[in-house]
Amino acid sequence: MCLTFAHFIKRPVTARVARFCLRDCPVHSRRDSHRSFTTSTASPTTVIMPPKRKASSTPNSREEAHPDETTAPTRPEVKLRRSSRRLTHKSYEEEEEKTREIQEKILGLNPEGDEEVGDEEMKKRRESAKEGVQSAIEGLARMERRLKTATKRQKQKIEESEFVVPPDLHKLNPFNPRPTRNSGSKIAGPLEKGNLRTLNKHTEGLDIDAGAGKDLETAGIVVPEELPDLPERGAARAPPVNSNYLPLPWKGRLGYACLNTYLRTAKPPVFSSRTCRMASIIDHRYPLQDPSQPEHHTKNRPDKAKDPLKELGQQFVQELGLANARDIVKMLRWNDKYGIKLFRLSSEMFPFASHQEHGYKLAPFASEVLAEAGKVAAEFGHRLTTHPGQFTQIASPRKEVVTAAIRDLEYHDELLSLLRLPDQQNRDAVVILHMGGTYGDKPATLDRFRDNYVKLPASIKARLVLENDDVAWSVHDLLPICEELNIPLVLDYHHHNIIFDASQCREGTLDISQPEIMNRIAATWTRKGITQKMHYSEPCAGAVTPRDRRKHSPRVATLPPCPPTMDLMIEAKDKEQAVFELMRTFKLPGFERINDVVPYEREDENRAVAKVQQKNKKKVGGLVGKKKKGVSTVAGDEVATQADEGGDSIKLKDDEQPGEVDSKGKEVSEEDFAMGGPDNRVYWPLGMEEWLKPRKREVKKGKVVMDDDDDAIPF
């Protein structure tokens, strides 16, 4: 864009617009940016350009192309300033008036600039402009939300790091108030890794003026050139020391968490973590286009032209929760058949139940369904527990986080209470919680936990137990407060191998399994009459750093050195298959009932009736054949007919008729559905989870399947 823009649109251009055009012009911005310009007072449509550096005898090309226009005068002796700050008030008003006229003409004239646009067209243009502004505002809001989310994640990574920043560190160095970690796993700024203890040591008794603007050396702090590294926690760390004890013969209960891989891949799937987005709840506040028909994602969607009702959105999310709760019964029966009597219920069973805006109580709409699940658990003697997420932290310094955490604990307590379990099973239905972050000060965090724990309802305190984590809190950090507040402690062996007190024990299962520490942990359970439970998992192969070692392996190779009567939760990616692996490895009770699945086939699901058609013969290149679903056959071969979805392929030979083939489908009773079939085929080898689903059809194009003694005929 350059100054010829004024001639092109045939509209008056003010000095301000001319400066803007000249600045953005890729041709003139370098050549003429240092020159000044002015406008003619006689004709507002003429823009006066400064002369070129060298005078030329040739006529100006612009004058030849537009002879009617006013010729640019010579350069005036006095130049107008670019700034309008020294213009008179009258001149400023005139310039603003011209600018408004230009804006009105741009909105009110057609591209030719001859006719004015009517009121309706003007209204449409203004509405379109408003929509554009609204869209831009929404885009900025989304950017702001993403920025806030990224900032929160960065803060969380800093809080989860192994560096403990003293709360008064900002007093020592005003130019780096809060050291943070960069991608190189170092503390950014003058305080490098491993220098915090040295800094505290050298600054004892020093009075540093925060406004002096001095660095550490000027302030009298001696910083060594070679900073000592923190204890190595990667591959070069001290080898773990594990126990050689195996709790055999096993008499306890093994379990897994939340999801059953075999049932999840069934058709229809069986699982208890169906969820939705908050936007879906809001959308379902609007009635369906046809309320008499079931909802369809394209044919019968919520009609936003109707008045919304909050009850409809709540009903939508509650129906998801009821579907999840109904599948619990099936999962418990499946577990009992294969000797699994410990199960963790999903916290997402009732989506957004503890949300501040979209939350709801489970009673009375879910009371009957949960009571049925509790009846089955009581019949089989299964233990059910829950484990809220990492964001449920009652020791947080933020009041809103604590309030949300208490709401979440109330939801889990109501969920377990509505199961109506017998007394002992009800006591054993615990809610497992992590302490959370340290927030730079462990003692202060423990004090906040004490204060907030006392305020919890009695029913929540009866179920709440603490677990050592893999970020900040070790067993030796939590055991004293558990003994003080009468809270059971769950020992997680995998977390202990990542976070442990090096002054008390070593990495591995040997030191943590010594009687003095085991007896103290067991006493936290017996005092409240709750059956003790532990967690066990292993890191993935090749994991070196603490962050990598946090990830659970698909399966575990051994049993921890726990008592043989322990309730042991196996926290592995393959869920129930990890339990089966242990049962097969150590010949635990029930291992003989577990058999391998047949790849891509399941005998415990319904199959629809296959459509069997009379084979049609068609000549292709002199040969008789048939092309169907990407595969063609010729005479003498079998002709495959494709079944409906869920059905099987039925093959007809040349001497067979459709009526001679058993084309009946298979119906499985509700009790036998997805239970492994008559041969109990429920185990899939490591890495072969795809065997649980039907094989994907591979359509080979370009060739006809021929007899062995014939050549392939390309299409």
C-alpha cells in the first residue's frame, strides 16, 4: 500500500492516513521514510509527495497518467511537523472531522463511491463488524485461558521438582526473587543447582540491602566456582536393595484399579468411567428437536432455539453416571469368577458430581443402582475402595482448592455409603489420598493439613487414608502425622523407590520391610479396625530419571515382601492382566481357570445372523468369477459372503446352496456375556491387546484371486 491509494479509492485522505500508508508501503518505506510531506490546503484529495533525490527532465509518470489532477508543487520551505500536538484546536477538530467523514464514506458507499447504501445494508455491515469484533474477543479469551493453563502447569512442575526453595530466599537476592527451573534441569539465574545450602551458610548474620543493586560477590557472599551437585538420582544412583522374601503361600486378596481391559473391549463395552465435557451438559439443557424420539447425534439433537432447562442438563450427566454404576455389577461378577476380590472404583463414575456449578448429590437417583452393586460385593466378599485425583489437596494454601477438595471427598464418601456394605466391608471401603505439594515448606503444609483435617465430617475422617507419593512425601514424612491424627498409611513400594528418606533407609524393598517400620504402619490400621492394604507396581524398562520411573509398567514381575494375608493393589497399565500374570507366575489360587484368548475371536458375545446370498457368476476376461468387497474369486474357489456388522463370513462352495449352510447367529445370555466363554479365554499375552478386538479387514485391490495354474488378471 502506498500514497496512490488515495487516487485509487477517490476519497480525501488526511495527513494521519497518509503517514500510515507511507509507513506500511514496502516500496516507499525505505526510500522516503526520512522525507517529510504535506497536504494541499486547496484540494483535500491531492497528496503532495516530496521530490525525488535527483531531478529528472522527463515528465512525471503520474502526471501523464492523470493529467487532470493538480500537479504537486515544489517542496515548501517550511515543513509541517509529523506530530499534531502543536496544531491549533480548530485544526485538530477539522482533521478529526475529515477522518470521521472518511470512515462514514467507507462504510456507507459502494466500491464505486457514487451511491449511498441504504439503512438496511448499513445495519448489516455494522452487525457484521460487531460479529468480527466478538469473534476476535473470543479468540483473545481462548488465548488467555491457554496462557493461564500453561502458567499453572509450569508452576506445578516447579513445585514437583526436587529443588526445595527456602521461603525467605527473595530477601537474599532481590534480582532473582524466585529461582525457577529451565529445560536444562537447573535453577535459572545466579543461584545455580546445589548452591542453596551454600548460600544459606554464607549469608547467616549478613544484612544485605535489597535496594543496593549489588550482586552476591559485592554483598560479601562467597560463591564457590565448582558448585556441589545434588545427589545423583538417575542411572548412577546407588543400586536398590531388595528383599528375597516372597509371601507364599498367598492367602490375601489381589486387585486392580478402575478398568477391565477385557470387558472394556467387549461389544457393547462394560466399564464405569463414561464422562462428558461441561459444554455437553450445557448443550443438553435444551430440549431435543423431537422429544418423543431418542437422541441422535445428527437427526435429533438439542434444539437451541428452545428455552433451556438446567434440569435437562443435569439429567443428561446423571444418566451417564447410572450407566457406569450398572456396569459395576458385571465387573464384580467377572472378578469373582477369576479370583480377584479387590477392586478400586473409578472416581469418574458420576461425572462432575463434585463440581461447583454442575455438581449434584447421588441420592436419591443413584441409591438403588449403587445398593445393587453393594449387594453383589457383599455376596462375594469383595473389597471396594476409591482414590481421588491428585488435585484433591486439603493442605493447599489456596482456599478455593481446599473447598473443592472437601466437596470431592464428600462425593466419594456418599458413593461408598450408598453401597450399603456390611460393617467390616464398609470400614474397609477407604478413600486414599495424597498429601499433595509441599509449597516450599513441608512443616507449614503439615500444619494446614492438621487444621483442615479436624474440620472434615466424621464420616470422611473414618474413611480417609494417606499414601506416600513419588514427588515429595515419603513414608517417613507421613508416618508421624498418621500416628498423630489416627490416619492409616498405605505403603506404595513403587513410590518409595523414588521418594525415600536416605537417612532412614535405602532404595528397594529390604529396608522398608523391616519389622520396626512395618509394625508402625500396620498399627495405623489396626487402631481403627480397618484391614490393611498396600500398593505395588514397577517402573517401565529403561526408565532412568525420577520422572521416567514414575510411569507404571504394563505388568509386574514379582510380589513385594508383604505379609501373605495382605490386600495388595497391583497398579499396572494392563490392569487385570497384570494380576493374571502374577497368578500364573506363582501359581496363586485360581490360576488354573485362566486360559489364553483366541486372537481376534470371542465366543462370549452375540453375533448377528449372516446374510447368505446366492453366488453370482460373472465372466472376467473369459473366466467365471465374482468380485465382492475388494476380493474376487473364480470358478472352483470358495465364494465368501460378507456378514452384517457383528456377524461372521460364511463360505459357500460350488456344490453348496445357501440353504445348506447354517447361517444362524449366536445369542449369549446376559449372565454369560463377556465372561470368557466356556473355556475361560480371558488372558492375552503382553503387548497383544489387539487380540481382544476383531481383526481389521484388509482390502487388497488390483488383482483377482485365481487358481494356482492360472495367471493373475489385473483390473
